[in-house]
Amino acid sequence: MVTLTTKHNLEVHQMDVKAAYLNANLDKEIYMEVPPSFDIPEGHILRLKKGVYSAKQGGHIWYFSGMLSTLGYTPTQADHAIFVHESPNTFSNIISTYVDDMGLISKSLECINWDKEAL
């Protein structure tokens, strides 16, 4: 990726989505033991409504696809963690994802800033 950006003189930015897991809706029932500091009767457990970082399912429930498709990005066939926004007569914008991190690549700094604001 670095070679591609250097060869085509592209802008590169990196983002971390804060609280990404906490914004992910769970599609399965997941329960956890009550932490010691919580004042809940003994023998009770908690059912999670949103993902948490320590849950094994956390990385599976948080995925950028839906959000990026609303911005016109589609995943590539070679790697579903790489999204491309095709633009006629110009270099396509590219977003690479890894869990809750993303790299944004474009010829235009304005496009990157627009995408970052939209996300």
C-alpha cells in the first residue's frame, strides 16, 4: 500500500473509531457475570445489549461494511476489509479496515476529510 501511495502521490490518513465495539448491536444473547463493584443481588447475571471489548464476539459484531456502503464504498473481491469508492475520471478512494482502525487513501485531501467527517 505504501508503494501505491508513493507512486501516485496520494494522501494517506489513519483513523481509530472510538468506542466502536460499544456501538455494535449484538445479534446473539450474551451474558456476563456481575462485576464486584456493581450493587446487584447475588446470583444475578447481566445480559449485554451492546458489544464490549473483552467479549470474544466483539470483533465479529463491529464491521464497517454497512457504514461504508452508505458512503458509496464497496468491498473488493480480493479482500473484504478493503473498500473502494469508484470515481469517474479520477483515482478511486480506498479505505482499508482492521477491527476498529482504518486507513484512508485518496488523491484529494478534501475527499479524505469529507469521509472522516461522514464517518
